[in-house]
Amino acid sequence: MADTFLITTTTTKRNRPDDETETKKKLMTPSPQNILTDPAAALASTRHEFGEHGGVNMSIEASATFTVMEPETLRRIFAGELGPDSDYYVYSRHFNPTVLNLSRLMASLEGTEAAYCTASGMSAISASILQLTKSGGHVVASRTLYGGTHALLQHFLPRTCNITTTFVEISDIESVDEAIIEGKTNVLYFESVSNPTLTVANIPELSRIAHKKGVTVVVDNTFTPMVISPVKLGADVVVHSISKFVSGGADIIAGAVCGTASLVNSMMDLQQGAIMLLGPTMNAKIAFELSERIPHLGLRMKEHSNRALTFATRLKKLGLKVIYPGLEDHPHHELLKSIHNKDYGYGGLLCIDMETEDRANKLMSYLQNYGQFGFMAVSLGYYETLMSCSGSSTSSELSSEEKVLAGISPGLVRMSVGYIGTLEQKWNQLEKAVTKLQEYGFANKN
Ligand SMILES: *Cc1c(COP(=O)(O)O)cnc(C)c1O
């Protein structure tokens, strides 16, 4: 670390080995600590970057382009002989050191060899699918997906790339197996806990059947960072919308692809890389901000989960139809119990099925405007509770039939449970609004 404190001239770069020692074609190599099983332990063992002047936080490398001392070096970077592992960078649409540092944290979080961050969750998803398929390729995907991902697979990719998707009921392993065509299907795609019905994917079993046919398993883990570790359970690639829990501030749009070093390097390939060529680049300043939030992601997830479980349990007692995988009556409770990282609970999302859109709207409006319990807004992972009626918002890209098939009732209220205030204070607000609604005969009793 000593050289961190050297006053450097612009000609010296720290931690950079001599050109002569670095001859192998090497961009990124796996980090050994990523095999740690607890995501918080893995994060704490990730290399901590100090700032250029010894600051406890890393410096922000806010440069679009990077200089070299010898013209020969630039040639070697472009030939792939020198890369970020040896602290050689060329241009920030390719690897950027600050984005790479955040990406190392994402790799540790998910227990993958490597990761790279992108400008949004959707760009991480589309770039991954494009990288893993080709024209004429085939995807098997859960029919219960984030609306944007569903539209990408259903409408955009068939039109633009001749990549088709068969949508399946992801909890019906046999039908997933039937839909996967050996030699034709490239990717099996699903969400670890699906939006908005909170069905839990059997990641070990799905990975097993996909791998038997040589298919890459891509899991969107946006709903359950820390709670579920899909790669540990057999999946190959994890995609994230960092805009949600990982960010936690509802102020930034960002995404990540976590997978093998060879996948990440292929996505940066100058001729064939989906991130390099489509350019969904994360800004270094954004990467810095996000890297400051990851150390407390575990604490936040625990409290999101704790409050979601408490509220779900109590709401059910009030007679509401509650969907939460932490409740024993949820069809996937046992499955989630067997695959989650115990310390982080069952996740921060719960749904209340109000059956009709009118009743759902009444509930949300009471909760926001009468109970001061939360905000009517899409998205999730914020410190305040966010509520939306999925059928008419985040899943409105689906047709009515698709919504029925996906089990999305028109009165489904999705809640991303926040951790602001005290638990009892927030519960009082929630209970007050629900009771008032019941008095007026709007809440369904069962
Ligand atoms: C929000 C979300 C996305 C899209 O992410 P953006 O960051 O908004 O592009 C993808 N998947 C899930 C599950 C999401 O919740």
C-alpha cells in the first residue's frame, strides 16, 4: 500500500507491473474470495480500494480516455495482451477502473468469478441475452417476468434479432424441460423471486435440467440480493437491476451482469461484445456512489425482510389475502426456506390481493394519504414503502390473457416494504388504513 502515498508524476501509475512481466492475454481473472458462502463475508473479503491520496474511499476515475507512455502499449492493450487486471485501461466504454471496482463488489455479492455494471437493469438483461444467443436463437423464459423483460423477449428480440422465446410456467419443471430444445435453446431465463406474484424458482432443479441440454441459466436476482445466491445454487449468470435494493436510494438507474470472467470479457470484446458495442456504459461517478451503498446492503435487506414478514403475518390476521413467501401458507415457502441465505430472511416484497383494481387503488390511496404509510410509486428497495397496483403499472405490458396466465390479479397491490421509522409506528399507520377500509366494506374478508 505504501506506494499509494507516493507523490506520483503523471508518468507513473501505481500497482502496475512492468510491461515485460505481463505477456499473457489476460483481461480479468477470478477472485478466490468469491467462493465464500455468506455474501456479506464475501463482500468484506473483496479487495478494498484506497483513494489516490490514501483516502479510505477509492478515487473516482472520471476519465473517458487513458494515457500510455509508449505507443507500443496501446497496441498491446488493443491486442488484449494488457488489460484491467494489470491496471491498463483504454477507454471508459470498455473497462473503467471505478466501474470495475463496483463490479468486483457485485461479483463478490453473487459469488461469481467476475461482473460488470451497466447503465440500467434492462441493458444488463438485454446485453446478456444478446451475448448468449445469436440470430435464430431460442430462449426459454418464465411467463412471470418483469414487464420490460417480457416485452424484450416477446416483441423486441423476435423483430430485431430473430431470437424467439417460449414462455413457460417456471414452477412446472416438466414443462420447462419439454420447452428446452437441445441444440436450439441457448438460454433459460427466469427471476429468482418473480415479479409481482412472488413465486420462487427452484434454481437447483432448473439449473440441472438446463445444463443437461447445454443451456445457460440466467437469473434476474433484483428482488433478492443477499437473500438468494443463484450461482451458488447452480445458475450460470445473474443479472441485476441495481436501481432497486442494491442502490436503495431510488435515485439511480443501474444494472449488472455477474458471471464467469470469460462471459464478462466476451461482453467487452472489440468485435463481438454486447456491452462494448451497444454501449450501455455506467458513469464512474455513479459507480462510486453505488459502491458506498453496498457495504450496508446486508443490513438493509435484513430489515426489509424482517418488516415484510411482520407486516405479512399481521395483515393476514386482519383477514387480508396476503402473498409473501415467508408465510407458511405460501406455496413456495418450503422451497425458499431450503435455498435462501438464512440471515437475510424472505425478502422485502409482499403482495396484497384486493381482487379488484378499485379496491387496490382505495387501499393504496388510504395508505399514502390517510395513513402516511408509504408512497404510490413503482420500483422497490427504497427506505420508504413503495406501493403499486401491478396489473395496471409494472406488468401493464402483458395482455389480459398473459396476466391471467401469470397469476396477476387486477387487484394485486405490490409493496416494497421500507425500513424507515420504527416497526410499530409503521404498523400502526398500516393497520389504521386497513381498518378504516374494512369499516367502509372495501377490504375483502376471507
Ligand atoms: C426494475 C427491474 C428491471 C429493470 O431494471 P432497470 O434498472 O429499471 O432497467 C429488471 N428486472 C426486475 C425484476 C426489475 O424489478
